[in-house]
Amino acid sequence: MEERYKYLAARLGSLKEKRAPFEAVWDKAAELCALNSAIYTVSNDGRIIRNIFDSTGRTALTSFAASMKSLIAPSNTRYHRLKASNPAMAGNDNATRYLEYATDLCFKFRYQADSRFSSESDLLFNSLGVFGHDIFLTDDNPGRGIYYRSIPVREAFIDTNRHNLVDVVYREFCLTARDAVREFGKDTPAKIVREYERDPASKRAFTFVHCVEPREEFNPRYKDSYNMPVASYTICRDEDMLISESGYRVMPYAVPRYMIRDNSPYGDSPAMQAFYDILTANEMGKTFLRAGQLQANPGLLTSMDNGAARAGQPGAVVKGGLDGNGRPRVVPMQYGNNLSITLEMQERDRQIIETAFLKPLFLSLLDNTRQMTATEVSERKAERGMLLAPMSERITSEWLNAVVRRELDIIASYGLLDDVPDELAYDGAMAIEFESPAVHLQDAGKVAGMYQTIEGALSLAALAPDVVDVIDADETLRALAQYRDATTKIIRTPEKVAEIRQAKAQAVETQQLLDAAPVVSQTIKNLGAAGV
């Protein structure tokens, strides 16, 4: 136990050193952009000190977070589905129904009332915009389902494996004695228990660290928590002791990154890319405010010994303000400030900030100022999808992929996924297919290609009618339905379509026989009358 604690404490120290170079920049970026940072500070005499003079970073972050969420994980649509990893299982009805059932369960648990997924994912995208990464916890809440939490960046220290995937998360957090006893029960250190017994309402904070990393040695034949592939340790820094050890089958923390840095587990962000422009715009806002105040209420130049103090007051009558020749004895100081240039420079920096947060790109997706054909719309979406692909694909892979796998692990532990069809159990495994608006934007080019091919075929049909036989209308419709995220409940299987078409053909054949019956009967009758 002591050796394990020493190892974990040393690893925490090295992770803190790795994160330290980013912290000062993160703090300033959060002050200028983040919605949950302190906008004002208070001086020793209780006066509020204003630090923010330009809100471009804040408004751009709000737009960025809302737009990215609507493209990657919109709450009003199904943005992923489970499918069989074996392509041969695609047409298997039993496997398809089971996978749709498992997908429905994921969304049901994710958006239940107590899960907090929607609100916590808002925090995730804000964190991506400011810090370039987020630590997202998906965990079991016994008796209540699954809960989600975006861990504050200041609490978490991370590291990557040789594949540059985050697989180590050390979370340092504080609890009061009361909260610690509730959290750890019998494993709570004796000193903290005594503090709780002495004063249950004590506000003294104790520091704990939750350490999650790959377990180096374990026996997969044993199903206990000590032999799971992901190790979990909790240490108490105040007591220098390991207080609990367990494990996970699937990593509970997802760590998405906006952009990946070289030789660092931490990501790059829009706020980091435009950091100096955000600083400059804020300083320009401060300068512009001061210049405007000086021009509106400038200092006064005077040779008078008294009365000048009243010259700056509205409606003041300054006795002796004129000399014997009627010339003013008090004149405002001229500063020569060119506010228009300051505004132009500030506007340039604001545009750079908004571009870093992708605001022009998001607005272009909503631009409906002119009428466009379906092909033009698809081509335009494809272009925007290509620009968004690097970020959206990385976030989807590192966040949603990890979340879904953790959800399935928890749901399976409830016994809700036990009835696996034999075909799926032996011939394939579950894979995750994402169908978010961001994915559809990237697939828009394929849809445009389908429409253009059909239009070309119809044009050529005027010269060679048989050319339309090249197009498989059934498969084209299925591809369009998949792109539009149509449920499989409205699309018949190929076998069912074949049955329907066979029944129609038999009905047509029967009707033809019925239609021909009077003619045949009359013919036989005529032949009989003729003595044939």
C-alpha cells in the first residue's frame, strides 16, 4: 500500500510539471472568454476592479459551443447508431432489431432527467473552446442510472500512450469531512472521521486524488475489480495514504481535444490560437474607453487661481472665465486622439477572434440569402463539412466513441443487453456508426453525386432509353434514406420487397387471365357454332 501511494504521488508530481507551462495562459484565456470565470476582481478597499473591456471572446465562445454541439451531439436527433461490424450481418433482421434496441437504450439513459448529459456537454464544448480539451466522466449512479460530468480542467492532469491517446487521468479534488465520509464510508481516513465526529459542519477541506490508468498486470479470467484492464486508485494527500483500489472494464473518462499538440497530451483551442488578438482587443477596448472619456470630459488649461474646479461641471458659471478682451481663460486640453483608427484596429482583431472560433463558417451554414438548387446545397454542405472534418471527427472519436462504449458497459452490467442474437454473438460484434449533422455535411458530396448521376442518366435516356437500366433505384433509395437518418422501420428489407413484387406480379398475371377469360370463352363458343 505504501509503495503504491509513493508511485501514485510521484506520478501526480510529474503530471503537474507537464501541465504547468499551460496554466498561466489558460487562466488569462478563461478570464477573457469563459462564461464561468471571474469578470471582476475586488481590491483591498472593497472596490470592484473591471478587467474586461471587450466581450468578443465571450460571445465568440458562446457561438462556438452552441454550434459545435448542434453539429456533433444535437439533443433533437439520433446522432449515432449501433451496427454489426461484420458487413455480412447488415441484412439480418434479428441483429438489426437488437442493435436498434441497444441504441435506444443508450439515448434513453443519456437523456433521462437525472443524467445531466445535456448540461454537462455544454460545459464540455465551452472547455474545448478555451482550453482545447475536456475531461468527461461517464459513471454508474447505483439505483438511478448513468450520470455524466464535465470535470473542471483545473482538477485534472492527463497523459497519453504511444498512440497519442489519453489513457491516464489523475483528478485532484477537495472534500469536507462530511462529504468524504459519505463518499468513502469505511475507507475514510481516521483523521477525517474524527474531524467529522468533532464538527459535522466543519468547512475544512481535505485533498484527494482519483488516479485512473491502464493496469499493467491483471488476470482477465478473474472478473473482480482488481483484475480489470483499467486501474482505479484513490489517495488522500493530507494523510499520505492509499484509501481505495478498484478498476473499470472501460475507461470512465473521455478526454476530447480540439486540436492535438506535438509532444503534449493537452490540446490547442480557438482561444489559444487567437490569444494575443483577444488580449489586444481587450486593451484596445480599455484605450478606446479612456480616449472617449477624455474627449467627452477633457482636462482644463487655465491661468486662474480659482474657479477652474467648477469648469467641468454641467451648467457651471465660471466667474472670471473671460479676460478683459473677452478671451477665455479656461480652455479644454486637446489630445489629438483618432478614435476611428482605434476602432478599425479593434474590428480587425475581432474578426480574427471570430474566425478562430469558426463563427463565419457556422454562419455560412445558415446563409439562405439566395435560392439554390438541391445540388448546389449539397455541394456547399460538402465544402463546409471538409473544413469542419478535422475537429468534428477528433471530438467525436475521443468523446462520443468513449462515452458510448462506457454506456454499453454499464447497461450490460444491468442485464439489459443479455439477449444477444446467436448470429450477432458468433458472426459479428457491435460497432458505432455516427450520423451527426457534421457527418452528414461530409457525406453531402455523395448525395450530390447521386443526384447528378440520376440527372445525367435521365438526360441520356432521350438518346438511349436503356441507359436508365444501369441505375439500381432500390439501392439509391436506401442510400438516401441512410443519409437522411430514416429509421429502418419505414424501409422494407430486400426479402420483403421481393415478396411484395412477386405478389404484385402474380396479381397482374391473374388479372390478365381473368381479362382474357371472356375472349377465350367467346372464341370457344364461336368455334362450336361453326362446327369445328
